[in-house]
Amino acid sequence: MKFLSKNKRIIDSIVSQIACRKRFLITIHIYPDGDAIGSQIALYILLKRMGKEVALINSFPLPARYKFLPNSELIKHNVTIPDSEAAFVLDVGSKGRLGNMRDHINNIKTVINIDHHLGNDRFGIINWVDPHMSSVGEQIFHLYKHMKLEIKKPEAICLYTAIVTDTGSFQYSNASAETHLVVSELLETGIDHTRICNQIYQNIPVSKLKLLQLALETLSFDAKGKIGYMFITSDMYTKACAAEEDSEEIVEYARNVAGVEVGILFKQHSKRNIKISFRSKSKIDVRKIASRFGGGGHHNASACTINGELSSVLKNVVRVTALELESS
């Protein structure tokens, strides 16, 4: 497989930082997903193979669905941060997405930012930001290849998880021909992709189903059926005995309705803190919508957080989305 030569200089500088340092911290964004977690563990394996000391510490706990990943038990949160010479920050478009890890990262001189979001703030001393990559998992794959390191089953499981989740099981437009070639190499290691997908998608806790039931009761439509939206209140999380991770993929039920172009899910984390997830069918760029509210993401999958009352936030976001649909 040919390597994307435009990244060679940046990756050379990352390899140099790895070579000259001993102690590393790897962290990811709040509300961690499969790409962030899979990439974090795969990079951990790479650094350990190079004889480095590595700490995996995040702001949020590991979602249950990803505990099958090799070395997932090493990921910690709310613990004392060890001294580190350098930090890798993965899948994070801005420091605001680091949660309580932000202050720790600010105290580390060498920060290596690896991400694939178009609106990345480039806050690191090294910034490998490539929006043409499907996922950070695909970037870490290329780091292995650039360093001429064999990809074995444990890291292949993690990288496959990263890619399959961030491409919407290869449904999104970010799943390029290059992405499929990467996945082909990962499958050649002998990983059981059926088992991986079963663990991610067919291992649903009852709490998630109860939360989905409550969310579906709020399903509404706008813009002549082109927008489908739902909301989850903090009381609904409590009633379903559910956590934030249980809301993953619920937005897709709104997007998948016939005739809907954009699905939106409003999640109330506190009375005046609303997280909004957008999903679209192929032609609508929801990153543009999310960016209007200080968020970001990808063409078909983006998010933002807005402070305000749920009813007024919902009304405004749906209005802006409808205007975007009119102009597209």
C-alpha cells in the first residue's frame, strides 16, 4: 500500500519525539468513542513496543461496550497524573474537548496532536491533522507502517474498532478506497471482525433500550419531513438508569427515517447544558451546522454543546438546520 507522502514530514517529527523521550501520556476527548479508545490503545501498544513508559488517562470512564479491547483495563480516569515528558492527544479538535485533562495537558511542554477533524485548533507542538483520513485509527495504522512495525492481532482489533465505528460501519463518506485497503490489511492479521462487531453493536444493555424507548416518544419532524429530531432529558437518563454512553447511535433512528435528510438528538446533561448530535445522509454537511454553534466533526456526523434551556435550544437548532437544508 502506498503511503500518503504529504504526511511524511509530520510523522518523521513524531517518530523523533518518540525516540528521544521515555515517559508518555495518552489522552482522548470527553464522551470517548470507539475511534478515540481504539486509537489510544493501539498507540499504547506501539510505544510499549519501543520500550516507553505510558499512561492512559481520560476525563471520562471507559464505556462498557469497549471493555473487550486488549489492554482496555489500563485506561484510567480521575487518578493522579504521573510525570510525563510528552503527551499524545488523540481525536480532539480543541482543548475544550479534554474535560478535566485540559489543565494537565497545559502543563506538558510537548503535546502531539493527532486528529482528523477539519476544524482542529492545532494546539500541539506537533499537529498531525488530516481530514482525509476516516479516523485517528487510520492515522495510527499509517504510523505503524511508517515505523515499519508489524501490526499484530491486539492492535489490529483496536484499529478495526476505531475505523468501523467512526465510519458508521463504512456507511459514511469518510470511508475511502484507502480506508478499505487499510481494513483489508487488518483483517489479514486474522482478527474476528464478526466478534468485534457483535461486541460493539449486539451487546446492548437494557438501560440503553429503555433510554431509546423514551427518546423515540419525543420523535418529531420539521422542514417537510427532511429533519427528524428527538431529545433526552436528565430525568429520562435517571428513569432509564442510563449513562451518556447509552445514548450513542440513538440519533441514527431519526436520521434513518425515509425522507429525513438530517437527524438531530438533543441531550440534556444539566438544566442548561445541551449536547447536540447531528447525523445526515450523504449530501448534507452537518459539520457546517455544528460549527455555527461552536462545534464540529465530520460531513455526516457532528456535534456541539450549547448552554441554554432545552426548548429554546431545540427550536433554534432546528430552525438553523432547516435554513441550511433550504440553501443546499
